Amino acid sequence: MRTGSDLIAVRGLNHFFGTGDARKQAIFDIDLSIKRGSLTILMGPSGSGKTTLLTLISALREVQAGNVRLLDAELNGADEALLVHLRQRLGFIFQAHNLHESLTATQNVLMGLELHGRANALKQLNAAHHMLDILGLADRRDYLPEKLSGGQKQRVAVARALVSNSEVVLADEPTAALDKVSGQTVVELLKELGRARGTTTVMVTHDPRILELADRIIRLEDGRIVADEIVSDRGKDTE
Amino acid sequence: MSKLLTLIFGRLPIGWLQLSHNKGRLFAAVSGVAFATLLVFMQLGIMGALNTSTIAPYALLDADIVVSSEAGNTLTDAENIAKVWLFQALSAPGVAGAMPIYIGNLPFTLTDGTSVSLLTFGVDATRPGFVAPQIARSLGRLTLENTALLDVGTRGVPPDVVDDLTSGIPFMFEANGQTMASVGTMDVGGGFLADGMLITSDQTFLRFFQSRSSGAPSHILLKVAHGVSVDTIVARLQDALPAASVKVQSMQNAAQADLSFMSTQRPTGIIFGFGVFMGILVGLVIVYQVLSTDVADHLGEYATFKAMGYGHSFFLGVVFEEAIILAIFGFIPGLIVSIGLYAGLVSVTGLPLQMEAGTAILVFLGTLAACTVSGAIATRRLGNADPADLF
């Protein structure tokens, strides 16, 4: 698997919320490159801009000023069709699992696959089951979210994000609802995907238990990068 | 159900899963659509009965052209016309025969005290060519004084009387102070104007309706010569007769004009038409409310799907899937209950209500269209699903 090239490149990124007198800058002149296959953790206090940065590099929020290149595509000025196409190559794990309440665990995971068509439904079903099995949910495949615990729901959300072999996984506090063992399992899985498939993970977290697994730790304060710690070669900035 | 829909849509049936997840809401939505469908069916059924009963008298007659007073509204709601026009019409080339027809409403009381109103047609009993074949067979009997052919479908006529009539036993009744004997039957049924029909000779008619005169029939029926175009004769007579007081129509056009008059100028027709509109409106509002609430309730989930890369067409598909399911699930009980209510109304009122396949298909397509329109309006809320808000 090819690793080391920049999958995400941010240049001179600024972002504002509100208009007129209420206009407030949330991101200040951020430059950043993230390598393929790395696990990068964004840390910082509340309001530091880490979630805004995550939504900007994940094509969920419009880039106002500066440049963001994601998977070799420029996001500033990109049309909706390109954004939709790019998002299909990403995996998202939200702090609030955001599972569909009417779908079983398997069906929720299948939604991550049906996005790419339904050419081989049986193969997709097996892949969904396999991912749930890896995350310890083999006996919860046909459960609706309301019948699952918070941790189990989060693991289903993780399975949904990872099942389609996304090139980039963007996660917001993915281990917040998980116990130590489950949290470790999820992060090790992300790490393993990085090694085996070159999957790049960018994660916002406050969980100190998983810092040791990161390749790179970026700290933000008041919308600026105040520390950028390379923990392993995988996290090394190419610049 | 899920597997079937998965096969149909080629994806997980999110719409169906959402609807069926909340059974209470699904029941309410289906009930709402069923109610709206029922409302439309009932209005259309009664409108259909109005139309059927409006043109039913035409089935008793066999003519090509009808000459009427310009002041009249329909065949059964006519103003008298001078018989002199009959002779003028007969003089026109291509007209093979003419017969005056007298129409009036004859009230009489059954032995059990029930008051019945009969739409009475006075015809020339020696001219069987101007009435329908099933009546023509018995027409000769009407040459006897105070005899009539009675409609066995008349509302309120007791079953034993109907049995007697159909087995050929004469039935005597009194009307306008005179005795009438039924010497034959026909089966038409009641309508909005009368409980049934009666055919007498013109002489008997004039005896029972003493204010009427033989020189002023209700209409003049004409037959055209073999091989001659009806439209040509109609045009010829329209030129020859004074348009200000006389209207000349083919029987077919006269029936259509009667339908148009009843549905657009009579309060009954307008009310039933308005009822259909209200039914559609109720259906639209109910489905919109259900789908709109459903979209609002799932905005977070839709935002998640948007973040994952699902495009707008996917969400439209989900909402339309729900709309189609509601249309189908609501239509079926609406149809079944309507058929039951039609049967009940027929037995109580004798009105010619009938569930036509064409009407059922039309209402189904209408239900589908109304649900789809509601779905399309509800999709406007999808714009509120912003994936950036998820983090």
C-alpha cells in the first residue's frame, strides 16, 4: 500500500461565522498537510476550532478563504456534485452515533456500502456482518439502535464508516461513548487500516488513552495550531 | 415486505422502514389517506349516480333528434313546446317520423302510506318505433285507458308488489284522484328527481295531468330517414326553426348537454364536484403533514447520509417511496369501505351507485399523484439537513 503522499493539504485557511458585527473568525491562517495512512489527532479546548477544521477538510462545510485539497481535489469553489463524490470516499464517525433509528445494525452498516451501488448485495451483506463481527457485535446484527447500548451504537457507527474501505476516516470523539477495551479496539482497527490499506484517519479526541496510538498530534487554540507533534514516521509532515 | 421493496427499489427501503418503525403514525397516515380516498369515492359515486339517473330516461326512447323549448334545461326538466313545430319538422327533407312526448311528475301513495313520485312519460302508444325495444313489446297495452308500464325499480315499492308486477299481475294505484293500472313493467330505478318512472299513452297522460294540453308536449322526437346523417338534419332544422324559442339536438348531444347542465349549473352537481376537490385537498394536507413531520424527525439521519455522500436524488427517492406506500396502503381500505358504503346507499336510496373499474383506477392514480405532490412539497424541508451540524 502506498503511504506517505499528502492526502489532505491545507493552505492559508481562514474561516468565519456570522455576518456584520456578529462576524467572528474561528480559524486563522492554518497550513497543514496530512499523509496517507497516518492517524492524526486534533486536540484542543472547547471552541479552539478543531471541529470546524474537521468539517472544512471533510467537505462538509464551504471553504471561505484559503485552500483545502482533499484527495487531489480543491474544495474552495467546488460544486455540490464534486463534494458529494468526495464524501463518498470518506468515512465519518460522529460523537453522537447518528444511526438511523429505523434500520437494524446490519442495515445501518449496509448504508455505508449501498452508497457505491448494490451490484452484489450478498457480498455487501457479508462485508457488513464481517465488520460488525470484528467490532464484537455478531450477536447484535439485527438489533435496532434503540435496543443497543451507547457503546454498541458507537461501534455500529464505526462499522458503517469503515465497511466501505474509505480512503479517509474523519472522527469526532469516536471513543467517548466506549469503554476502555472497546475504545482501544476501535482505534487499533483504525491504525491497522492505516497500515494495511493506507486509510488516513483524522480524529478529534480528548481521550488520553489513545494518544499513544497516534502518528501525529495537533493542538489548536483559538483557531490556530499551537503545537504539532510528530509521534511516528507515518505522521511526518511532508513539508 | 422489506425484501420485496428491496428488490423493487434496488436499495434498502428506507421509506418503508421509517414508516413501519412508527406504527401509530403509519396507521394514522394510512387512515387519513383512506378517509380522503373514501371521500372522493363517495362524491364521485353520487356524482356518477346523478349522471346515470340524468341520462337514464334517454334509454327508454329510440329517436335520432329531440326538438325542445329553448327555455328548458334537460329532458326531464323541460318547458312545453308548441306542437306546430312537429309538423314543420316533418316537412323537412330527411325526417322520417315524429312523435310528441309529454313528461311530468306524478305523485301517488302506496297502500302502506308511502308517498312515491313517478317521472311519467306520455307517448303515442301506437308508435313503438320511438321507444326502447323492451318497452315497445308492451306498448300496445297502453292503448287501454288509464294503463301504464311501471318501473319495478321504483323506490319504496314493496317486494310483494314487485313480485306481482313481474309475474304479470296488474297493480292498481291511485294518483291525482284517478285509478291507474300497471299492465307491464320496466326496470330503471329511482334518481334524484323521482323515485321511479312510469310510461303511459299520451291520452292517459293528459287525463292525469289535466293542466297539460296535447298541443304543448315536452319535446318532439324525430327519426331521420335511413342513410341520412343526423347532424345534417339537425343543422337543417336549426336553420328552419326559430332558434330563439326552439333548440334542435341529436339525442346523443342532448344527453351530453343534460350531463353538463346537471354538473355545472345545478347545485347538486357543483356540490359533489366541490366534494371531490375537498377530498383531494384533505388527502394532500394529510399526506403532506405526515411526510413533512417524517422528514423533520429524520433530519439528523438525512444529514448523516448527506455527509456520507448520498445525493439529493436519494432523499427524494425516500420521500417519494413513502408517498407511494401511503397512497397504496390508503387506497385499498378506502376502496373496500367505499364499495360497502355504495352497497348500503343503493339499498337505502335505490340510487344507481356502482364502483366502476375506470373510476377506481382514476382515483388510485389521483391518490398516487396527490401523495407524490405532497411528497414533493415535503422535500423542501430536506434543505435543512446540514451535515456540517453533525460534528
